[in-house]
Amino acid sequence: METPVKKKKRGIQYFTQETEDAIILYNQTTDSEIRSRLYNNKIHYAFFKLTENIIHTFKFYYTEVDNIEDLQHEVITFLLSKIHLFKPEKGAKAFSYFGTIAKRYLILSNQKNYKKRVDTAPIEILEESESHSYNIDESSYNERLSFFIDLYIEHCTQNIYELFPKEYDAQIADAILELFRKRENLDIFNKKALYIYIREIIDAKTPKITKIANQLYDIFKQNYIFYLEQGYTKF
């Protein structure tokens, strides 16, 4: 396979429907030349940017390789080895699917390599290392959850009127989703305060808010269980 070109113009969306279509075509053909052209021209840059963003966003810096670019190449190679498993007919989106398996690979690699560092560390710093290792595990779980929530918000927002055909219901649902969108900036820890916050966005009775919130929760729960079991979302 020819060495792909990594550089593209900045300021463009790197993982598009064109990328997904190219992946589907790649899986549908056995012609090595066609596959090579599809990968080099349509797929590699999307994988390159996806892995780059995930590594730096979630700080996956515990690695056996000499530098981050080597780690990135390792993850891209892993994605290519799994490309045949992408099944759009199951409802998966390429960006979500490959983003999820890249994160899973990096989480496992990060934890494994951190453990190696702890195992070979001088005895006087083992206690501190074990404490940090716990934080790594907890952080990895939180990162996976946050990643899923972002996909969940995007899915519900884009399909709001399919999920809630009535205009009023959709407005309430969007107000609830706004809590998720601003979750990092909110300092609210009790149910009553959350209802007040929602009512500041839209005038709605508590039973109505509860009903829509329960519907959103059902969507979240079903898809999150699938995500944990399968490693990718159906969004």
C-alpha cells in the first residue's frame, strides 16, 4: 500500500459522510488497488485526525513507543485491522464506531503501560503510583461516559422531532438536553434545582418534565448498555 499523505487544508470537517461511504466501498471490494486508492485518498486522513484528537484530548501519554506519532500510527493500524467489522446496516456511524474502538484500544494500552511503570518503579514511590493507578482507572471510566454522553446529546438533538413529534415535548426535551450540554459548567446537585433550571428555559409542569426526562433516560440507558457491551454506539 502506498504511503498516504497526511496533510490536508485546515478548517474542514475531517470525518464526513464521504469518509463513511469510502469505508463502505473499501469493505465491499477485494481489489487491492481500489482499496489502496480509497484508503489513501478518503480514509487515512480521517483516521489520522481522529486518533490525533483522541490522544491529545484524553491525554493518552503512557506509551511504550518513543513518541506520540508512533502511538498514533499504532492506533491507525489497529483501526485498519478492524475496518471490515464496521456494519452500517446495524445502525452504526463510522465516526462513532471508530472513535469508540480507538478510545478502547488507547484506554487498555494506557492502563497496561502505566502498570508496567509501577511494577518497575523504586519501592519508595510504589504507594504514590498505586494511588495514581486508581485515578487512571476512574478517569478512564469517566472519559468513556463523557464520550458517550456527547454522542447521545448529538443523536437526540439531531432526531429531536422523531423522538418527540409534538413541538412542546421536543422543547422540553431540548431544555433537558441543555443540562447535559452545560454539565461541566453547572453547579447543581439536587433535583429541585434542576427542575427550576429547566423551567427557566421553558414553562412546563413538573409531571410533564418528569415524563420527558424518563423518555430521554430510557434512550440513554438502552444505548449506553449497548455501548458498554459492544464497544460502539448505534447512533
